[in-house]
Amino acid sequence: MVRLQTAQRLYFFVSNCNGQFGLHRARLYPIILVRRVTKVPFFDLKKQFLPLREEILNELAAVCDDQAFILGAKVEKLEQAITSLCGKGHAVGVSSGTDAELLILMALGIGPGDAVVTTPFTFFSTAGCVARLGAKPAFVDIDPGTFCLSPEKLELFFSTKCTFDEDILRTPDGFRIRAVIPIHLFGLCCRMDEIQAICARYALPVIEDAAQAIGVDYPSSGEIKHAGGIGDFGYFSFYPTKNLGAFGDAGMAMARDSRIAERMKALRNHGMAPKYQHEFVGGNFRLDSLQAAILLKKLPHLEGWSRRRWEIAQYYRNKFVNLTPEIRLPDEPHVEQLGHRGHNYHQFVVRATRRDELREHLKDCGIGTEIYYPIPLHRQKCFAYLEDGPFPESEAAAREVLALPIFPELTDSEVELVADGVAAFPKK
Ligand SMILES: Cc1ncc(COP(=O)(O)O)c(C=O)c1O
């Protein structure tokens, strides 16, 4: 519905989602303001908070009563809980997903002269952390169906463009490749078996960017593994809009090796271990007890929230299956085997060649959408010096992707409105 405010009174027009408006109540006054009414927001955090309000506020009150805010028992409890969710490894609570990645790269001693491989179709921080340490982000393109690092392209990059001498793998411009960061984008795990097999040949550690993939499973030769516990390292973001979100910034770094995890614990606190002794320089990447307390209260709900996201995704998929080629659905491997555990649908991202028109059309229907991500990283000004590319799949994805509302608190009728809105997108 579009609300037209005139000089003397309000008029309401009802939209049929095709851009045609029926006059509901008419008088001829000059129109001074046009405002669309949102029927389905892209996201609404308040709806998640309301039912948990009391228990979370009680928890916060308990931390305030204790007056112990930095690291401590709550953070340790959260680290244990995330370790058991991942099934493997050692968790280190930190101040954000970005800091978790930085901490891992610092623990590996990555710096000038080094390169770290990742994809250009992601949130900025994945490559930003590499550059902050003076190393080079070396990009490899994505798989168009999953938006994740393509193992085939990784193999091709290593075997045809890089050099491998005396056990050192180098980029075409001579940087020593030190690690690979596959990103489990939108809540689906990358093809980790293939990626890990390729990296093993060059003795490269694999760091999972699981910022968007908490609670996601991955089938690995007869075994079920869990995001964050598959690679040598992994990290999660608890940014408020993530599937498990804090009330501010927070993150978790994972390391398979207990000695490296201990080093990471020191690094998150200025490299201090024991007190006032610094063998190396770290930073302040500590996690607050307030955030840990909130996350511990939310964690038991994660499974139910993921299930609901999955239901919504399946509803969309069924509704959109016949809309091709206008709307293309993301790949959903492992469905038969894993169901809702195989994808946490942090985002439900479709592809549309007329993406901007679709977005405008949905806006007219009162439906919020987002674009993740509009500019691939090799096209960012700050990475122009890399002179890298082209990465055709990342560039096509940046032109075509559109994220639809998907959060557990969406009602069935809201989900239906979104699906009907997309289905009403006029064909060309
Ligand atoms: C894929 C990806 N990596 C890393 C991050 C960084 O996490 P944070 O925002 O907690 O620093 C994010 C967060 O948006 C992300 O989506």
C-alpha cells in the first residue's frame, strides 16, 4: 500500500504489485509526499528479542551485579558450547568475526611477502584482514550455483598460474601463499573435501570463514562435520543480524591445534602470557561477558531458528521453481541427506538478470530486499593496486543477486506475501 499525504488529508492507494494503483479514496489536492508502507521488512531484530526479553535482561543484570565484564566464566562457557557445536577444535572468544580472522592470520605469522587465497565475492573483512597485515589477498572465483570458492578454479590457479618450488607455492607475482580461506557464504558449506585435498598437496592450512554458517553440517566421506570444525581454523561472527547475534560486535575463532589456540588466547590480549609478559605483540580482541551471556541465552534457540529459516526457504523454492529463467534459485546440495542442517539460510539469495527491476517491483509491493554483495572485492578502490581479475562469476553474481526476507519470526502470511510478490514480477 502506498500512502499519499496531501495538504489537507491522507489518501490511501492499494497496489496490486504490478505498479498499478487503484484509488481508494479520492479528492483532488496537490500531492506533497509519497511514502511506501513496508509490509514485510527485510529484517526485524525486535521480533526475536521480545519473547526472550525477560531472560536476557535477567542475565545482563547478573553480569552487572558481578561487575566482571572482560572474558571470564561466561566467555569460557560460550567457548565450550561453540566447541561442542563444531564437534572439534578449540574456541577462542573474541570481539568480532573480523578480529577472529585477524587473530588466526597473526597466529600463523602472516605478513608482508605472503598471500592468502580467498574469493572476491564476500563481505569486505575476509580480504581486508589479509591486507591489514601487509599480505596480499589472492582471489579465486566462485562457483555460480553456490557462491562459494570453486575447487576447480582453485586447482587451476595453483597448477597453471602459481609456481611450486622447494615446497613453496607462489602467486604469479611472487608472493608466498600461506593459507586458503573458503567462505561458507549465505549459510552453505563450501566443498571442503575437495578444497582440503588440494590444499594438503601444498601443505596449506585451510581457514573456514564460517561467519554466516553457524550450526551448519557438511557430509564428508561418510562422516558429518560441522562448520567451523572442518578446516585447520575457522571463525564465526556474532554480529547482531547473524543467525546467532550478540547485542553488538562479537566473534569466535577456532583452531584444531591446542597449542595454536593457546597462542591465540594470548594474542587476543596483547600477546600477554603470563601476566605482564609479552613474548609477541598481540591486540585487544577480547570478548565481553555481557555479549557471551546474551549468546549463551540465545544458543539453545539456534536449532529451532535454523529449522524455521529452512521451512521458509523451502516455501520460496517451491513457489519459484517454475519462474525460471527470470528467477534462479541457489544450489542446495546435501538436501536429501541433511535437510535443515545442510544450510542455515542466513540469506536466501536468488539471481535475476533484471535484478534492479525486481528489487523496485518488490519495493512497490512493500517488501524489503538487500544486495549481498554489489561490488566484488577486486573492484574495490582500495584493492585496485592488486590489478587482479577478471572474475566473471563474481562479477555476474554482483549484478544479479537479490536477498529476500528470511528470518525465523516471519509469519506464514508474510512469507506468502514475499512469494506472491516475486511471482507477480512481470515477465519480459
Ligand atoms: C562472510 C563474512 N566474513 C566475515 C565477517 C566479519 O564479521 P564481523 O562483522 O563480526 O566482524 C562477516 C560479517 O558480516 C561476514 O559476513
